[in-house]
Amino acid sequence: MIIAIGSDHAGFEAKSIIIEYLKSKNIEYKDFGTYSTESVDYPDIAHAVAKAVENKEFTIGILICGSGQGVNITANKYAKIRSALCWNTEIATLSRQHNDANILALPGRFLKKNELLDIVDIFLNTSFEGGRHLNRVNKISC
């Protein structure tokens, strides 16, 4: 599994924490930016990650901005993307089990380090249950 990861300036600190975590677990990743706290437009980063996941270059993406909303809305414009805005582990679990989410959107300004890492760990290690959820997921794309 290779992770596509990106953030805007408001999510840069959280992204840096997640990248250190990925390194510690020997999980490969590609960082789509940004690379500092200098202001950037979140859609530019979200489009790059979403396109890469939609094109199957990566199985999973992680996007971070201040609230998580902007990157989540942007990523969900892509037909094969199911981005889930997660602010706790239960939502992260359900987004994978029931929705087969392939991008994790995080609110960088609102989560502590341990919360971020718990959510990322759950998201990366939880599988889609399929079954009754598969029919529902198949109805999502327009």
C-alpha cells in the first residue's frame, strides 16, 4: 500500500505528524504538498491527490486542511472517490467498513496528535465489509 497524502498550509503540521507515523510503520507514501505553512489554495492539493487515487496510482489518500471540509468537498467531485471527513475513530471505522472510503479527510486545526494518529491507523487498517453495503456504495457515483 502506498498512500497519497497532501495538505494545505493549515494542515501542514498535522500532515508532518502523519508522515512521521507512516515512516515509523514503513508505509510508503507520496507527498503532494504543500511543503510549508505558507498560504496555498486547498483545492489544488485535493485535486492532485483525488486524481491520483481515482486513477488507481494509489489505493488510499489522506487530505488535511483546517476544517477538513474544503479538501473533502473537492475530493468528492471525482466519481470514483469516496472521501470521508473523520474527526474520531468511530467515524473512521464506519467510513471504511460501510462506505469503502478511499480518501481520509482530516480537520488539522481540531485534532491532537494522538487523535490524528489513531484515526489514520484505524482508517488504514479497517477493511470494507461488503455485503449489504456494496449495493449502497455502488449507488453513490453519478
